Amino acid sequence: MSNPLILIPARMTATRLPGKPLADVNGEPMIVHVWRRAVEANIGPVAVATDAQEIVAAIEAAGGRAVLTRDDHPSGSDRIKEAADILDPEGRHDVIVNVQGDLPTIDPRVIAASVEPLSDPAVDIVTLAAVITREDEKTEPSVVKAIGSEIAPGRMRALYFTRSTAPSGEGPLYHHIGLYTYRRKALDRFVSLPPSPLEKRERLEQLRAVEDGMRIDIIVVEDVPLGVDTPHDLERARAILKSRAGA
């Protein structure tokens, strides 16, 4: 049996939407909505890992837990590694779930399902993808494509991730979703590695793990949760959550 710890990295310095973790979404900061979705997954304790005292205050005001981390981390993975070591120095939590702090509409059931493939000891990391249904997304570099071999219905073993349109030929293309569930030892190994050549070329952090020979399994989900990067995204998130609250 695994013992997951969910960590949500959040920083205030987003380029396109500065201060977005604290952006108001129907009366609460966005990061609080993400924290609530993670709590609703009901698989283990949840904490926000941040470099901003304002974010700590917002989460604590909502009844949650947050931990201050260094402000010079190059990635969210490095931030959650520090947070895991602060919160759990004895290593009791053998699985770390990294939920991005800009996914306020994510389905808690998806978060919970991401732990299941780690029952296979050969799997190091789990992530998510959904079939691309919009034609424009197939050629959009901001939509990262996950390429994998199917090993069971709704599950693939990752072979590559790219901003290009791939693979070629007939068949579905998959939109990668940036949630990562790490075996604790895999997270430690990942952050100890230098950025890899393909990671730097594609500007995709997960390729560091692929190039090092780590196994990433992909769960195929029905929908891509809305990632909030722009003011327009923020308005969409408000509308989605408002409609859910009224349902």
C-alpha cells in the first residue's frame, strides 16, 4: 500500500498572469480552489509549496497547510522535493503527487487515479493525457503531445513528449496534462539529474526522466483540465466553477 503526499507548487511570478495563485475565482484565491480539489481526492495529506508568504496566508486562512520554500528553484519538481523533505524528513510518504497550482477545475478522481499505476514496481512516474479533439491543437506548439505504447485500456507507457505534431499517420494524438505522480525515490533521482539535451531542446522537463531511462506511464482521461495562464483562462475558470456550484 502506498502512502501518498499531495504537493501543489505555487509562485507569484508568472509572466502572463502575475500573482495568479491569488487571483480571485468566485470569492476565493485560485490556489485555494486547487487545494480543495486535491483534498477532495482523499488519498493523503495535502500541502502547498510556495516561495510567497501571501500564498501561505491564503491557504492557512482556508484551513490548509503550506510550506515556504526557496525562491530560486528552477522548476516545480525542485520545489516539491524541498517541500517533501521539510514536511516528511523520515520519508514515510513513498509517493509524491505534484498537482500544478493553476488547475482549479481538475477532477479529484483523476488525482486519485494517478497513484494506481505505481502498484507496478517497474513504474517510476505517472502522468496524464487526453485525446486531442480540436484540429488546431494538433499543430499548436503550446499543446504538448504525449506519445506512448498502449499497455492496457486507458493506459500507455510513455515513449516521448513533444511540441510537434506526432506521431504521424492515422490514429489519435494525445494532449499531455502536467500532473506528475512520483515514486519518492524517483523524485529524488529526477531532481538530482542535470537538464538533458532533449529537455533543453523541446523545453519539456519530463524528457529528462525519459532520457535517463525512467519509466513514465500515462493514464488517458476524458478531458483536459483548464490551465489558467491568461486573463481569458481566468474568466473561463470562474464560469466553469460557478456552473458546477449551481449544478
